[in-house]
Amino acid sequence: MLKILDRYIMRKYVSTFLFTCLIFSLIAVVIDFSEKVEEFIDEHLSAKEVILEYYINFITYINGVLWPLFALIAVIFFTSRLAYNSEIIATLAAGISFRRLMVPYALSAALIGGLHLIANHYFIPLGNKHRVPFEHQYIWKESDRGKTRDVHLFIAPQTKVYVRYYSKPDSAARNLRIERFEEGQLVELLRADRAEWQGPPNRWKLRNYEIRRFRGLHEQIIIGRGQEIDTAFNLTPRDFVWFANEKEMLTTPELKAHIAREQQRGIVNTRIYEVELYRRTADPFTILILTFIGMPLAARKVRGGMGLHLALGVGIGAIFIFLSRFSITFAMNEYLPPLLGVWLPNIIFGAIALYLISKAQK
């Protein structure tokens, strides 16, 4: 059962953490608004649209990214206050072991980490479904990195499509070729000079088309020069659009389905999505690890007091973020497996946490 001391420390941890989130969220909103206010004015957006469509979701997004750092700052802040007021020394002198003192810290970190885990996998992506399209429509208008030339895709396990050039303004593909295979043999080839998108579900109009069907040594040719035909195949204009932060809009079940679909269509390099998938689970564990780093550092009463502890906390947070970005970059560039690239900072800092706990004031 939780003791009075446990409830006291947990209340301090959670309240300090929430206060840290509030302060840094306000700072992030002010900085972001100062950068984007001109775009808001140019697009004639109302305050209601900006707040409800963008900033409500922006706050959840930025907190999801920075919660591990907020947890570290919160732990160092209130623990250093306890140490400065000699509460840690009094607790240890009363016969409570350092490991027992860590229990309320672990419970608080587990609570925050559990909320972070659920938010990462479901709630934050749902908010990003509003935030990200808002940014692309009104702020980052030229951020589309989709490929439009020499596009190769599998639209079914045995069906491949090739588009030499795709025009996004009019949703039209030029020099389209669809190849269908059976048991490794080409059985049908469809060519069209132009394919125009007609709308869902996957409807296209083909102009100047040619169809070739192969049955052993026999070939059937259908030529539609100067003619057009309506057809449907598993290709949409959305397949030619790609944003760098598109992965942030997908909940975890959607992200897994997207990875499987991309691999089925012949897009082997899905590392950016795999890294995002593993990151959503690794970040909540980072909260627990940084808590166990900050607690033994701040529990020791030193001459520099809270200022020294906060400086150490910010420095550790900066090193962790740098190492995390560095490791993820290596994972995306195939120097590290995605799972190892995401979890490597946690492994390194987990070892540091164990060392600090072993050397902590007993």
C-alpha cells in the first residue's frame, strides 16, 4: 500500500510535471505563432479556425514529443527542492532505503509513461489528422515530395504499373503501362498515352490505349487509337503525393497496415514508417529511464543547489535528444536496423541510470 511519503512524492512529481508542461506549451505556442502569424493573416483565417483546427492539436503534438524531457526537468526540480530542504536526508536517516524511496518515482513515471504510450499510438495521430493538413494547406504549401516521373508500383501481388509522368494539377498520367503476371509469366499488357482520374472508387479514363493478351504462343491485340475507355485499377492521385510528416497522421493500426501495403506494392524502403512505429513505444520508456537518471542526481544536497541540478538536467536532456536524432538518422539510412536505432539511446541511458543509482547517496 502507498504510504504518506509515497503519496507526497507522487503528488509533487505529477504537479511539477503538469506545471512544466503548461509553461513549455505556452512558450512553444508563442514561438510558433510568431513564426506563422503572417501566413494566418494572408490566408484570412479566423481566430477560431487557428485555435480549434491547429493549436489545440499542436499542443498535444509538442507535448507528445517533449514529455520525456519535461519528466526529467520535473524530477530534478522538485527533488532538488527536497534535497535542499534536507527532506531526502531525513528520509534516509529514518531508515527508508534509497531503493524504497525510488518506488513513488517509478509509479509516477509509469503513470505518465502509460498515458504517453496510449497518446502516441492513438490520440496524437488523431489530432495530427487535423494539424498536418492545416499546415500543408495554409503554411507549408510546397512541402509535397511525391514522385511524378518514372513511377513504378505494384497495385496487386501480380500486377505492376508504370507511369512515365504524372501531372498533379489535372490528375492525369502520361505513358501509362500496366503489366499483369501469372506464375512469373506476362499474360496481359495495357498501354495508354493518357489516363485521367475520374474519381472514386479508382476510376480512370484511358485515351489511345492498347491491350495485349498472351496465351502461350498466341497473342490477342486490342488497339483503341483515337478512342477512350473507362476502367478501374488500384491507383489513386493520393499515391503520387507524399509529405515528410505524413506518418504522424496514422494511428498505429493504420501505420502497420500502411507499411504492409507499401511493401506489397514494391516499395521496400519503409524505414521512415518503421522508425515512427518503434518510436511510439520507446518514448514512454524514456520517461522511466530519465526519471531514474534525474532522481539520484538531484537527491544529493550540493553547494550549487537547484541551479546546478537544473543545469545538469538540461545538459542530459540535450545529450539524449542529440543521441536520439543521431541514432534515428543512422536507422533511416540503413546503417542500423530500425528497432535498434530507436532503442539505442534508451539502452545507453538505461546503463547510465543503473550506474547513477548504484553510486547514489544511501
